[in-house]
Amino acid sequence: MNIYKATTMMNFKTTLSCILIFCYINFFAQNAGDQLFEDTYLHQITIDSDDFNNKADFILGLNNIEYILVSLTIDGQVLDSVGIRKKGGISSTDLTKPPIKVDINKFVSGQKIDGLKKFNLQNNFSDDIIQRDKIAYDLYRRAGVLAPRATYAEVFFKNEPLGIYTMIDQIDLTFLKENFASDQGSLIKGTFSSVELKYGDMIDYTNYIDNANALNFGDYVNLETYLKLLAIDVLIEDWDSYGYERHNYYVYYEPKSERINFITWDHNFAFDLFNSYANRLYPKADTNIINHPPIKAMYQSTMCDLLQYLITDSYIDSFLLHNETLLISNNSSVSIPSSLPLNQYLKDNRQWLLNELANEGVACEDLSFDYNQNDIVINEFVAKSDSINGVQEPDGGYPDWIELYNNTNTDIVLDEKFYLSDDKDFPKKWNFPNDVILPANGYLIVWADRDVHQSGIHTNFKIGKDGGELLMTYEDLTEIQNINYSEQLLNLSYSRIPNGTGNFIIQAPSFNLNNETMIATDDPSQTEIKIFPNPTFDFLWIKSKNTIEQIELYNAIGQSVLKIESPNFPVDVSSLKVGQYFLKIKTNKEKVTIQALIKQ
């Protein structure tokens, strides 16, 4: 007979008073590249090499397709033995300002900067305002479509200016690990009619090409982000994108979700100010998919949503001005043209698309977030646990978990327009794939473990154990929650006190329960409770020195499955399914949560 003994911590509040932490403090971010891609200042990069005497020799040397050895100084940080080479297609024809690929790891294995091995310096070819790539990538990410990060850098060879570049993420294994549930899938780069395998194999991509059609497309592709990508390709009128010429894109087959994901790339030809690709509501590519009536309706709805929040006047005004101000701050006397023509272009194109939708009889539904501040809260989370005192999820393991709480008296449906993220620069990292009810004045458990293929609700990210951020966002970019937290402690949680409304403190987890149930007692002998047998088959006994007033059982995804007032023992649990449960016990002295009650 296994006996599980649960004893609450004596003087718990006193014991943890020295580590009482309120969570609204700015800590260092947790994602690789966050500092390198910070966009509040113009980054400074100096390239140096003993092999070249001056800028002209250096540019000539880059014409060799092989990597050359240089040292880099990036915002004051010196990196020796870095590999760089010329990159790009059409953009590489610029003989005065070549595009550059930087490989920190090329000659020194394991060398990184801010957690990254590679990044790109795009020369903004055919982009006189130096904003097309930056704005395009930002729009995709605002919409929840995975795209590289981008910021600005002023680049020099020795003390000679090369120019202002757009610094862009490399789509590599680090990028995949940061953004997908698994990085063990297949990455393929697409260029017009051909594809190039980068990682993995071609099996799943070939299966998609051979078998996907308009009727089953969502079985093969992450359909929501695919439609957003096409709609933004149209919105920014980039003839060199997937939506027009099936160019400049990656696809990644993510093995846990078993879906193809499109990743956009290279937008220096975006915002076709000469209108050669204007007046399109639908993409040029994949017309056989988009014209299928159910998918066409989804595309129209997607475009409606994007036009409501993606390029509002206030956002465009502030973002273009922000970029222009950064660019003007350069030390190389580079003249920066006004962004007003692009500003007006975006607003005009948005209005044209809205009018065209109306002409087709499409009535765009209001997207606005329909709840009050703090109706929905991240109530508790755990980022570090073990098999001794951690909470076990349905398929085994003791992962990170996030508890949501509904502060209202009405059920709230969390659908695909609600997002969770661990990255302030990509707040739409993961959304609820299916409608889930957050019950009135109730709880919902989300497992943050990347196991999106398992039963229950699982995100595609884990919570950073060394500190970071947790965000909850609505489709229209309403920020529901924004929590910064410090280094996590083993088997302890960040919990709101008072429950649902208060600041965060560190305490013992109160999984799927009111956080205020973890109340200290001065007499640990009063809290001793025994439950047996464990595992149990048909009946459950509970012994306590105090009077047991109520028991309640929760399944592994946080649903209450049995609640008994003034229970008589033994309690019949034969009707429960096999699995792990959590037992909440209320006595006349305290409330206790016991984990790992096993039903066989």
C-alpha cells in the first residue's frame, strides 16, 4: 500500500518573505538576439581585416564566394575570427554597398553574439527610403506570421563608411528552435520554380506538393498564417514575394504539429510605389487554393481583420517617423529622404482594399477586443519543477504550466484570436488552435512544454527559467497581460495574491485553485493528511486529524470531475477514468492540494 503524505510548509509566508517578488519589473529578455535586434538605436558595426588596405579592396575581396576572415566590433563588442561573404541575388550587383552574410561561428566553433551564430546585412538595394524590409517584416510579425527580425546598423570598413544596412535574422536552426515546437523538421527555401533543402529531408514537403489540394489544404499547411502571409504580400504589393511570383520564402515542416509553415523573406521590392502591381485584392499565386469558396471566405475575413489593426494611421505615422529618426542619426552624413510618400501609399492601399472588399459584398466584422482589462489574467505559472513535487501533465512529465483565470461571472471562449508568447517582439507566437472555454470565475491550465501533439492544451514554447516575459494578446493587438519575471525557483510558482487581481509572489503552487489556499500554519502537525490506496482502483480513503469538510478532484487539464461536501469514507472513484488527478481537501483548519493521485 502506497501512502501519500502531504504537509503544508510551516510558516510559509514567513519563510518566503525574503524572496517576495512583484513581477512588474523590467528584467533582461530571454530570447536569443533580443539585444542585437533592439531597434531603439542605430547599431554600429566595424569590419576590420589585415588582408585589405581600404574599403575598395575589401569590396573587391567580397566578390569571392568564399567566406573571408575578419574581426567585427558590434556596439563596442569585439569578435575575432568572424566569417563574412557577399550574399543576395539582384542586390549583390551593387558594387559600392554589397549585401553581407555574417557567420560568427564559421572559423571559431561555438562562437556567438547574443546567442546567435549568423545574421545578415541587407544593403537595401532599390530602396531609397531604407525602410521597405524593416516595415514589411514588422507587419508580418504584428499579424502573427513568423518573419525574421530586422533593425538598422551603420557599417564601416576600418574607418570608412560602407553605409546604412538593415540587419536581419538568419533563418537557421537557432531561428527554428526559438519559434517552433520542434527544430527537428525540414527547412526548404523557395525561389521561383525551384526549392533548395536547408535542413532535414524532402519527404514531407514532397508529400504536401503531391497531395495537398483546396479540399484538404488545412491538413497539410498552417492555414491561418498562410492566408495572413498572402494577404500581407498583397497589402504591401511586393512582386518579389510568394504571393505574386512564389519567390523569397521558406517552408518549414514542423513534425509535432505535422504542418507546413510558410516563412517570408526579403522585401526590398515591397511597397510598389510605381503601381505596376497595384489593384489586386487576391494573390497571383495559388489561385486554385484561394478561389475555393470556403478558403476564399477565410482569406476575405483575414484581409478584413488585418486592415482593421495592422496599418492604422497612428501606427504608420509613429513607426515610419521612428525609423526615419534612427536613420537620420547616422554618423556618415547619409541623406535620408522623407517617408511621407510611403505613409500615404499605405493609407491609400488600405482604403482601396476596404473599398474592393465592400464592392464584392464582403461585410467586415468588428474585430475589437470585447472584454475589460483584467477580465482574463495569467494567474499563476511554474517554469521549474521535478518529478518529486511537480505537477504531472496527462502524457507524463512535469513541464512548465500557465494558469489562466476568468475574473468575470460569464464563460469566456478562447479561440484562435487569443495568443500567448514568451517574446515581447513576437506577441502572437502561439494561439489557441481550437475553441476552449475559460469558465466563469474559473481556471484553465495551459502546458508550456512545446508538446503540441499531446492531449490537453500545449504551447509551442517553454517558460524561461532564468527570467523573461509572458504575454497574452488578442488579434487586434490588445495587450491582455504583460508579465516580466526573474529567475525561477524549483517547484515554486509565481502566483497572484489576491487571487485573480493581485501582484505576483513566489509560493508553493496552487494548481487550478485559488492562490490564497496556500495559507501557512504555525503547527505542522495539524496539516498531516494521508490518502490511500494510491494508486487506487475503486475506493479512496482520507485520514486527517482535522474534520474534512470538502474534497474535490481535478483531472490533469484542470477540470473538476468530483466534488463532495462532508464526505463519508471510503469515497467511490470507480467511475473515474484511468489517469492522474489532483485532490483538493478542505478541513476546518486549512486547505491543502495533494498531487499525484493515480487512478488505475
